[in-house]
Amino acid sequence: MLLLISVFGGSAAVDARPDARAEAASRFLAQYGWEVDASSCEITEVRIPPVFGAVYESYNELQRSQGFDLSAYRGKTLQRVTFSVINFPGYENSSLIRGNVFLDGDRVAAADLCSVEADGFICGVVPGGAAPIPEQQNTYGKNQTG
């Protein structure tokens, strides 16, 4: 497992082993059709700032459009599970697109897809940015509301 500290500052017990978190995050992305390179997995601790600046406000707007809200996680440390996504349109079999799933215990707190190119982009995990993620899917490995 690669554990890094990022510069960015549930109720049920879940297996906290890195491979269990990686598998859960991979399944979460797969439910929206995203295929990942499992060997590219990185697990990073990310501290959400207690006060959001313009960048975090903008990022949280993206999260709210998917049914998430990072406001509840201000000042908390989350785990970010990151994979290379290998089937993003126009980037098939490339290592330039990352899928990020932010976990708070057994709950998905946020998720995004982004390009690591200099002129990259970030978007939600729902293809086309359409429907928000239903609440019962925010708990990975579970089928419940919380």
C-alpha cells in the first residue's frame, strides 16, 4: 500500500484493510461504468479544510450535483482512493484520467474523475453529469440509506 499525505488539506464496521477499501472504491466507480487499472491504486489521507476558499466551494458544487456535500467534513481527514480510469471517452487505455473516491469510514463522501494533463479537467463520476448519486449508494458495500 502506498500511503501519502495530500497537500489539499457510517455506522457499520467495515474492513479497513487497504485492499478492502480499494475494492470498495473500484466497485463504486464500476457501478457508473468506469473501468480502473487496479494496479494503479493509491490510498491517501486528505484533510478537508475547516473553511472553504473559492476552489473548495467550486469543488463542493460539483459534489452537491452528485448528491454529496463536503461541508459536513470540514476539518476532518478522509481517505482518498485513486485509480487510473481506462475507459474514459477519448482517453481509452490511457493513464491520464484518475478516478477519486473519498471515504469517511464506510461512507463515500465525494467522488470525481480528473485529467492529470496540464490543461486537465475535473468532472463527476456520473457519465454525462446527469443524475445525482442516490443516497443508498453513498455507503460503499452496503445497500441502505444512512
